[in-house]
Amino acid sequence: MGVFVFLPLVLPLTAWPVARLAEQRLHPRTATRLLAALAGVSAVCSTLCLGLLVIVGTAQLPGNPLPDSWSDPDVRAAVPYDEIAGRAAIPALLAVLVSCGLAAWRQERTRRRAVAALAGLPPTPVAVLPDRTPYAYALPGGSRSGSASWSRSGCAGRGRRRPGRVVVSTGMLDGLASAERRALFAHERAHLAGRHHRHLLTVHLAARANPFLRPLRTAVSYTAERWADEEAAAEVGSRRAVARAIGTAALLAPRTPAATLPALTGAGPVPRRVAALMRPAPVGRAWPPVGTAVGLAAWGAAFGATVSALSSANSAVTLFLVLRGVASPV
């Protein structure tokens, strides 16, 4: 494995330049997908390499559950500074697993709490809660069940996957004009259609797995909102109407949301979103041009993610061959 086992732990730093540039110069849809993919790949690779280091570190501990042959000098020699790196990786990997597990559990608990709050309401695409506190959010769908659920035609059915719903309070609806309501609903429907909760969960877990990926989490929280803003502007045919809806909703929303309200998506920096909607619509590209700053940053981040994947694969294969050779000597 050599030093290659350490590369995936630090290569996420190559994604820092593109995180900021993607917010400003890429279409929000492209930026969200690109950054979420980079974060997911980098997090998986760094976690895998931590696991490889743990194998080497655990093999040196007395009473470990691994075969005795795994503590062979050839195994320890596969990792530089095996005594320090191997043992330090044990609490680090445990911290990553616990942190990611808690984050996923909290996300699921929040979703279940939001679903429970809709109990008794008609299974319609838009759920209006009688609450004077102004809020609105997109509630992702859940797993299949025998309960009734509405289909795309608006009819209820059984045994289907529960679709996503737009949830809004009467307090929010009362504070918005008719055009602003349409823009708000279009924005939340765009979150559901683009499955933005998956991108947000990916970068959130990735930031828990590797702290170097936190800038990508912040960037995706913004670009996902911008993606929904652009989709809403295209649907209602007015960028100004969406900007007014965003500004009004931000003014109406409580500064400190109640703990019972599901914070499934963040509103992002509202002034920047409004300013972006006051400019012409961004040009959608599958990939930024190489000759631009954001293009170079994107290619650099992609190169870092590729090297990270190759390094983790090389380390895994190397350790497997070393362990097999030690366990089955010729």
C-alpha cells in the first residue's frame, strides 16, 4: 500500500477551489450534481482507507479477533508508520461510523416526524397545515406500504411508494400573494422532482466522514436552492416573482425555527439567491469549458477524486494480496 493509503484522506482538498467557483459560474443543476458526486466518491474512498489502516492497527493489538498471521511483519510493513497510523485509525473510523450513523438516524427521525404531522390530512400533493407559524418545505417520499397514497393523477392507491409532498402552513400562505404562492409551490416541487434531499444527504454524510469535505456541503446547500429557484422561474415564467416569493418567505419565517419543524432543506443565503434571480438565467452546460477557472478547478477536483479511487483500490488489493500470502505461505 505504501503512502497511497494516505492519499484519499487528503485529496478532498483538491475539491475546495471548485466548491466556491461552482456556486458562482456553473448552472446550479450541474454544480449540485458535480459537487455531490465528488463528495460521495471522496468520502467512500477515505473511509475505505481508514478501514484498511484499522486492519493493520487492530492486528497489532493483543487479543484481537483477526487471525494471528495478520500480525505478521509483512502486513505491518505494508503501511508506513504502522504503529502510529494503524492505531490512530481505530478511533477515527469509529468516530466516522458513529457520526454518519447519528446523522442518518436524525434525518430519518425528522422525516418520520414530518410524516406523522400529516396524519389525517387528505393524501394530496400539497398538504396545508393549520399553523400560524410561517414555513414551507418539500417532504420526500417514503418506502412502500399498504397505506393509501396519491398517484400522479391525484388518485389514491394502495401498495405504492409514498410520493413526496409539498407541506406549507396557513401562516405562510396568508403572508404571500397569489403569484408568490405559485412560485413557492413551484420551488418546492422542483426540490422533489430533482430529489435534492439525496444530494444534500450525500454531502452531509460526506462532511461527517471527512472534515475536508465541509466546503462542498456548504456549496451544495446553496446550489440545490438555486437549482429549485431556476426551475420555479422557468415554470411560472417570471424570475422577479420567484425572487419576491423568496424574499417574502424569508421575512415571514421565524428567525429561530421551532424544534418540531422538520429542517429538511435549508433556505440558503437569501440575498445571494435573490440577486442571482435578478440576473439573466444561467446557461446550462454538462461540463464547464477547460480554459476557464471553474473548468480547471472542476478537472482538478475530478482528477483528485480519480486518484483517490485508484489509491484506495490499489491499497485494498495490495493488502489483500499481502494477507493472502502471509496466511498461505508457499
